Amino acid sequence: MKKNNKIKNNKKITAELHGNISIEPKKKISVSQPKDGGVRLAAKQGKLKVIPLGGLHEIGKNITAFEYGNEIIIVDCGVAFPEDDMLGVDLVIPDFTYLVKNKDKIKGIVFTHGHEDHIGSVPYFLKQVNVPLYGTKLTIGLIENKLKEHNILTTTDRHCVDAGDTVKLGSNFKVEFIRTNHSIADSCALAIYTPAGTVVHSGDFKVDYTPIHGEMIDLQRFAEIGRSGVMLFMCESTNVELKGYTMSEKTIGIVFEEIFEESEDQRIMIATFSSNIDRIQQIINSAVKHKRKVAVMGRSMTNVVNTACELGYLKVPEGVMIDINEMRSYIDKELVLIMTGSQGETMSALSRIANGEHKTVEVKPTDKIIISASPIPGNEKSVYRVINDLLKRGADVIYDGLRDIHVSGHARQEEIKLLHALLKPKYFVPVHGEYKHLITHKNLAVELGMNKKNIFVMGIGDVLEINKDSARINGYVHAGQVLVDGLGVGDVGNIVLRDRRHLAQDGLMIVVVSMEKESGAVLSGPDIISRGFVYVRESEELIKEARDVVKDALEQCGERDASEWSYVKTLIKDTLKDYLWRKTKRSPMILPIIMEIN
């Protein structure tokens, strides 16, 4: 059958590529069926392998492989953002080595929702392994933006499903999409039906009784699946340390209304996550009510807003949205700017505005700036730096802590307990969190009555072999992270990062010497160039002495008749390093360059 590159919709589809694949729209599985969730798969005695390749002991980079027999399905394919010491790195993606090695087994990737930490590494994976993608309409729409950027849209099969649909992949897997609530629309949990039993993956979720878009989480379906029998529950752990319930997203709209009322004559700027479409919708609602125009800033924000509008997830009255370059046609009280930068990202719109580097927007003392997000752990310094820079420019800044202008999209303890109670799983794996989150979640499950022996706190690469009768961690596959720097994927590793940190901390000294090829006699030099270590014009004595040290080292080479360039370079490096450490207690990177002259 000829490959169809268009999005597959809610009609039943069968694709010869990658085996027997079909989407069954809105088909609910009767709880009176057998305990595999009612999905009639071939009865086998094999074990299901659950292999997390990211998202454990870390925030982000979520990806998990499920393997049965000679078939694999993948849940999510996300990125993480670089830590402070990953100098120059743009993204961190999972190591796909195990999946590439087993690419002929893979039947497809299913997605829980459209956040970067769940979809961001899809293009990098597809360039190595081309498999079908399955997700809800908004999730697939956001993925398509990435595929276009990487020029692989037309070569990728995308299958669009609704919550309630069941997707068959190969002969061993069926995946049901279950409606949940999160800080992005179209989020789903997954019920994965296998011959070994049923696995429920919560995705990122919370229980929101008054969601902005769509319906509340389908607790009834969770209960039905729980009564049918759940072998394994994999539940997110992001907010498991917090007691109680997460507030509804709708509460933020009330706060926005208050702020808009208070800011009648001010220009309002709001930074938030570009993927939080419900938050953006509430900002637009307040702007419309107060007769303000809305301009969107930042590439990711613009892409997401355009996609959400096209797919009907954002309702914007005609004439409300304007281009950022049209701002000059309106006075301050007629404007709302929505932008990226809520996490203090260096190149984001808000950061450039705070630094006075944005070509269109300049902060004025009359501006009201709202940072509608809380700092992700590790981003606190960057966020507070931006806040301080904005305050220094005279702006009125509102951030989390001063007002309730952010609620999480992740469940707290009572919501997590609710899913555990409805599903009553035999085995449990906490996911989506640092180690402390996973341990807290394990303890919570024990409090709910689970046997400690049935709870597995896993690390990436661990292989959990499981069926109805037994479960154990049995082995390990290659897993880790790959760093993306510009167009380079994987060419920045530990050695390169070590050199970058060395250069950043202590700088560089280059020693240039011209030597005769045959005799090894010094013809000119040594010349010394310093970058990031000392300023040459202010350290002439140090540079002169360093040059003398190198000359002495070269004379030793002459006395020993040593003309091997590798030996000469090593001697220059070691001798100069010792001298600089004695004089400065610093150790710059030293790069000897020998020019051979015939």
C-alpha cells in the first residue's frame, strides 16, 4: 500500500507499513470482558519488558519503550533543557542506541500530550528510525511544526486520534487514549493492553473540575479499567511532595481580571509557557473584555498560538490579534503583549526586553509585567535575574509569590491517591521526576496499601520484566543523554564539555613556535597569545617570563636532540602550566602550535 503522509483522522485505518495498525474511534472496552481490558490479544506466556530511556531521576526527556516478543512501542519522545554547566548546548535528548539497534521491532510512538519534554526529540529520532506517530489533534499539530523545521514532514506518518480511541499496533499492543487535564489541551493517559496484562501510564495530569478547554478528566474510564484489572501503573511524580489538590486553571482567569482592572492606563506584558494554551486563552479573554489588542512575541509562542488558532483550540475574535510591528499605532492602555521567557531563557523575548536588547519593545516605567509561571527547579537564578533587570528599568513586575498568577498542571497527593484508588494496580512504577520525587511516590503508594515488593523505583536503562504472576528488574540497556549544539547532534560529549568549562573558568594561552623540520632549530618565537586568562597589555612582565620559560624548554629539547613534535608540545605545555600555576594559582588551557619550515 502506498504510504499516505496526511494526518489520519478518526476513521478506521489499516496500514501495511509496520504491521497491522488500526485506530478504532470512541470504542469503549466492556468491563465484562477478560481482565486484559477486553482487548483480545493472542494468549502467550511471555513477559512484557518496560524500559524507561529518559524521564527518571530527572525532569524532562521523557521516553519509555514497551517490548513484547519481537514488537516495541514507544511512549513519548521528549527533550530536557541544558544545565548551567552544559556550555553552548541547546538541547538534551535521549540516547536512542537501544531503539535504533531494534528499529525493525518498533511499531510506532504514542504521545500523551504536546509539551516539549514529551515531543521535543521526535525529529532527531525520526531521522534515525522512521515510524508512525499517534497523538491527539493538538499534539500532532505541534509535532508537525517540528517536522517542518527539520524537513521530514512529508516522510512521516501521523495518526490523529481523540480521547476514547483505541489504537492497535502490531499483534501485541493496543493503546487506549484516556482524557485527562493538564496545562495543555488534548492531554491523555494511556491504557496499554498486552498479552501479559494491562499497563496504565498517567502521562502528565491533574484533576480539574472546571477546565478551560474540553471536559474534565475521565475518572469513570479509569474506574472501569481498574475493575478489569491493572497489572502495572506508571504515574507521574512531579508534585507528589505537595499535599492537597492542585487549583483549577480557571482560578488564574479571576486574578488576570483583577490585574487588568487595576492596570487601566498601563501597557500589560505577560510571559508564560508557550504551550499553556488555556492560560493564553484567559489572557485573550481579559484583553477582549478590556478592549485591548494582543500581540504575540517569541518564535515558540508565535508557532503554538498559530497552530492552536488553526486547530480551534484558541478562540480569538477577529481584529484582536495584531503584529508586533503594529504596536506603534496604539496607546499603552490598548495593548497586551504575550511572550516567552517565563523561565529566564537567555534568548527569549522577555530576557531581551529586560536587557534592553529587543529591537521593537522597550520597557517603560508605566509598564505592568506579569510572569505567569513558577521557576522550574534549576531556573531560579535566571528568572530572578530577569525580574531584577525589569525592576531596575522601573517596570511594575508581578510574579509568583506576589500574586497567585500561576497554577501547576501536575497533580498533588490527593489527586494521585485518587488514580491509585481507582486503578488498584498489582505493580507500580513512579515516573516523571527526580529521585526524591520517585521515593516520595513509592512511600505514598505504600501508605495506600501496596506491597513494597511490588513497587519498582527504576532508573533509565533498567529493564522491568513483568506479567500477571511476577515482576523483576532484569538487566540494563544502553541509555543516557545526547547533547544538541546547533546542527550538531552527539558531537558534543563529556570531553568537549570539560574543555568548554576549562576555557570558561581559566581561559586559553596559545604558544606559537616556528621550527626547522630537519634539525628542530627554533627559527622564530615563541609568541604567546592569551584569551580569557590575562590581558596581555596589562601583564607584560608575566608574558615575558612565560616566553622565557618556553625558550628554556625548547633549549632542553635541543640539548636532548628531541625533535618529535608531540614530545616538544608536551614539554612546552607541562613547563608553562607549572610556571603559571606558581605565579597565578590558575591553570589556563595551553595550546602549543609548532609551524614546520623546510
